[in-house]
Amino acid sequence: MLKLTQKPKWWFVAQLIPVAGYLFTIGIYIEFVRCFGKIKFYQQALTAFAPFLYFIYIGFNKKDHFSQPVASAPPQGARKIIKEWADAAIFAVVAAVIIRTFFIEAYVIPSGSMEGTLLTNDYLFVSKMSYGARLPMRPLQLPLVHNTIPLIGGNSYSDAIKTPYQRLPGFGKVQRYDIVVFNVPHNDTVMADKPSNDYYAFVKRFGRAAVWNQSKIITRPVDKKENFIKRCMGLPGDKVEIRDGIVYINGIKGKIFPHQRIDYQIQAGPGFSLSPDYTDEHHIIYKGSNPQIGTVAEMEYETAMEVSKLPGVTDVRPFVESKGDIKGSGQSVFPQNTNFFPWNQDNYGPILIPRKGMTISLSSRNIAMYQRAIQVYEKNKFEVKDGKCFLNGKEANQYTFKMDYYWMMGDNRHNSEDSRFWGFVPEDHIVGKASFVWLSHGGNSDDESPDAYTIQPGMRWNRILRGVGTLEK
């Protein structure tokens, strides 16, 4: 198309630039159809929103013929040329915003919480149509920007106009084991200099006064919170429990995915070891060893099954925190109440996920679990006085939920900040379903942990243009 329209070849590469790539792709298509005399607004709109269908129409329509590119057309006045380019640029931006808001949006995996299913620096498209596109809650905003103005900082949106949560009809609802992009629930209050960090965790660790003295604190609406990507392990109304690192849903063992990662304990005879080539090839991370526990290593489930069959290996099992142990991750798991819930990341629950229309009795135990959903997500005034619950000023002993909620977990179970640490994901936080990876390159994870999953830099050619479903197998 660039050759036929006599446009610079670098436009092709420019399509890989985040955000701006939308405009270059649409611009190439528009320049192409203009060579067939398609210069009217509705014709360019068809080109932007349904290019390949419109190309077929042009190709089979006998009255449309290719003519000289605009670039080689007779000279026009400078003012007219500038106006044409300005009109095309404005249209491209509008088209890109519509596509990004209602159809599909590009994301990049920033950290290792979904490894080894999805890797750091996987660039993927997320379908907004799968669950229905969510209408913007802050319509006044800079186009093609999420929540912060690039380079100069500051909010990219205005609170002058606020609209309630609404979602267009979609192809379906969130299904168990879907890989979902959503706005992380606890990101409603953030530290301006550390926007991706957990404000509530910092307050718990350092105290509210210290955090407020050191950082500017800002609040964000639902659709402007940071985006996370995890796997949906629990649907509304499900009872989720984790036993020794294995998820159980409604009492039944959940699906274990081949590339799901966790720490494993390897018991083997004297002199057993894995070669560096083997560990590099299978992305195994050693955690240590001693005669009592054997060797501890982080690896994928399918790798653990393979290691268990090696000569000299007698046992391979998940290496997890024991039930009731709150000294490790237990102090930080949701709902951060070890008196009622002595849980940790590997032995957790059971916990009942709220469903729209579900009614619960309010008790000291339930309050710890569901207060944030009732008070923050569903916007009620909720107070406890003298052991009694007051809802919007009236005494209450039960509550009926207004929304559906979900339980999200990363596939890299010991390196994932997920529902185990901040709780339920409300339906109004759901953005879309991970569809396919269009670009992937290697390099070290942004995760500062020494356990970060690392691979050699360079293009991962075997992942490009792969559906997410195929990467799970």
C-alpha cells in the first residue's frame, strides 16, 4: 500500500509505536482508498472501521479504478493541502479513539505475574467486545491516554463531567479461567510519585501520616485506575479455597495450566543436579537446598512433571507455606485480619465471592471480608457502632449486593499481587479479554525481585501473532 500510494516506507514500522501506531495504520488505509477516489467522510469512516470489508467492495466494484496517488496529483494551494492533512489527522484520532474504546486496545505485559503463560514484554490486543465495552466514566479526557499525561505528568482527564457505570452488550460474560484485563480495585487512592504501588500496603507498613508527608495523595475513578492482567479463578457466587498451593472451586480441584509457575520441592538421591543448560531451557530458578527439604526451585507445572521422571528423583511437590502460618505472607493477605482469617498465599479460604442479588448476614467476621465491597465499590455509608452495623444511617443485619464480583489470580503464583492480597474485583472494573499477542521480545522483567523470570533478549518469534489460548497449552 505504501508503494502504491508513494508514502514513506517507515510508516510501516511506525505502526509498532504504542498509541501512535493506531494513527499510522488508519492513515495508510485512508491514503490507499483515496487512490480510488474515496475522499468523502463516510467512505473514510468505512475505511477506518471496516477496512478489509471495504477493500473487498472496492476490489469487486467495476466502477472503481486505481488512479494516481495524491502525492503525485497536480499541485494545490498550500492552505488546501494543510486543511486536507488536518482533516485526515483529526479523523484518524477520532477513529482510533472509537476503536480503542469500544472494540480493541493494545496492552503490554509489564511484569512477571502471568509467567510463564504470558511473558514480560508480550504486546497483546484486548477485546472490549468480549464482555461488552464499558462506556467512559470521565468523558472529558485526552485521547489515547490512560490516566497520566505523558512526559509532563498530571491527570489526563477532568472530573467536570461524571457518568455512572454502563456497559454495552458483549459476546458473553467473564468465564472461569479467562485471562482478563481489569482496573485493579485498590488503586482508587495512589501516591503520585509511586502510582503503581499499593497505597494501603504503604499506610499499613509506615503509617498514614508518614505516607501523606512524603507523597502527594490523589484519587482516581474506576476506569482510570491502573490496569492489571490475571486469570479469573472464581466467578460470582463461587466458593474459592487454596490448599497447599492448589485452587479448589466449590470443593472441586481447579484446572492447573501447563505453564503455571510455583516453587517446587525436589527430593532426589545423592549427587543429583540439573545442568545449567537444562535449567536455562526450562526457565528454572533455584531457591536453595539442604538435606532436610531437598532442592527448592521455581518452575512451570509441566516442567515439574518432567523433572519428577528424571533418574534419581524420588518426589516433586509444591513448596508452600503451611496452613495457619501467618509469619510469611499471612500478614498481608486479604482481608488482613489474622484473628479471624489465619491464612497465607498457599493456604487460603474458603471465601465466598459476592454475586449480584446475593444476601449475606452482617457479622464481625463478614464485616472484615465484605466491608470494602459494601462501602467503597457499591458506595454505601457503612458504620459499626457498639457492635451494631449501620447502613446509610439505618441499623442493618444483612446486605444484598448490587454487582457481580470475580476472583483473579496470576499464573506465577509466588510472584503475583492478586485477589489473595486485595480481594474481589467488581464487575465495573472489568476492561476486556486478552485476545492475542502481536509482538513479543525478551529481556529482564521489570520486577525488582531476585526471583524475577528472565530470558535472553531478542524477538520471541514463536509468540508473535499467537492467540492467548494457544499460549496456555
